Amino acid sequence: QVQLQESGPGLVKPSQTLSLTCIVSGGSISSGSYYWSWIRQPAGKGLEWIGRINTSGSTNYNSSLKSRVTISLDTSKNQFSLNLSSVTAADTAVYYCARWVTTWGHFDYWGQGTLVTVSS
Amino acid sequence: QSALTQPPSASGSPGQSVTISCTGTSSDVGGYKYVSWYQQHPGKAPKLMIYEVSQRPSGVPDRFSGSKSGNTASLTVSGLQAEDEADYYCSSYAGSNNFVVFGGGTKLTVL
């Protein structure tokens, strides 16, 4: 059973960089036809896809966040990470990591989510 | 504003059926078979309920079904039960650049 777990600071100051890590257990992050993604959800609002990285390290980002987002893969630690720079209060949200199954086009496993608040 | 349009709310009594729509464009819902639906209870992560328009993952009751016509996908929940009360989000693959788009979510209330 694959499990994903987000970790990182729950509070980030405005203009700083939000950094989160998703630790994957129960399977290798470097095998299979998957994309590893970050998704966020502001309180009381819907889901927003942030970006993805595949097992080869190729990335794609939401065009609205592209200039501020970096996603990276660490196969030695079986984890992937999100960096979002120059944050504002609008970036306050629950951040989820999730696995996208390329063959069937859906997210099958999700982390439990972690709340990140941007405030001074 | 979400890329896919869902009604903000839906409701039904126990045992009844309810259908939630999800409208996109030919660049997402209408252009690919990769439409999926997620159930989210308060404070929990989304859970996959339907993938590839109408496929159910193992463990999801057959009361949940999906379909698509043109640029609109639909999720039907039959024989409503109290535990079905949750938010439901549709999602569609949108090509290699935009990748995936979500609907704004529908709050399903079991009366």
C-alpha cells in the first residue's frame, strides 16, 4: 500500500519561500508510469493543481504559478519537494501531494494534507 | 474561477439518486477520456471514486457511477446514504501543458 506524507513548516512569512516535502512509502518513487504532483486547497475553496514531476525528473507547472514554483525529486530518499517563492496571504492553503497514474489519468494516492499559513 | 463548472450544491433523501454535472470544454472533458471524480469529507484528503469517466476503483460501492456526453461529465450516486454527504470534485486531463483541471466542487447533502 503506497502512502504519501507531507512535511514542512506550517507558518511562512510573506515574501519568503514555502518549502514542503512529500515522503513516499510502500513503493519506489522512481518506478512505474507515474507523475508526482502537488495540489492545494484554500480554506472553503476548491482544488488547484500546482505542478508535477515524473520519474525522469521532467516537470510541468500551473501557468498561474510557474514563475514561482519548483518541484524536485530525490530518489535516494524516495521523496519529492515543492518550493513556492515570494508567497503572499493568497498562498495560504492545505497543500497535498498526490500520485498521478499516467495510464488511466487520475490521482490514486493522496497525502493527508498539510496546512500552510502565510502571515507575519 | 475553476476551469470546470460544477453546481455548488446538490441534495437528496436517503435511498434517492442524485446527479452532479461537470462542464468543461473540448480541450479537457470533451477531448479526453481521463475524467475522474473525488469525494472529500471535511478535514480529509480527496478520495478517488471514479476514473476514466465511468470506472470504479476497488472498494468503491457500485452506487457510484459516471458518464460523459460531449463536454459534460456526470457523477450519479444512487441509493443515497448518510455517509455519502461530502464535497465532490471532478477533474479532467487537459493536455501535456495544462495537465489537469478541477471543478469548483459540489457539496452533496443527504436530507
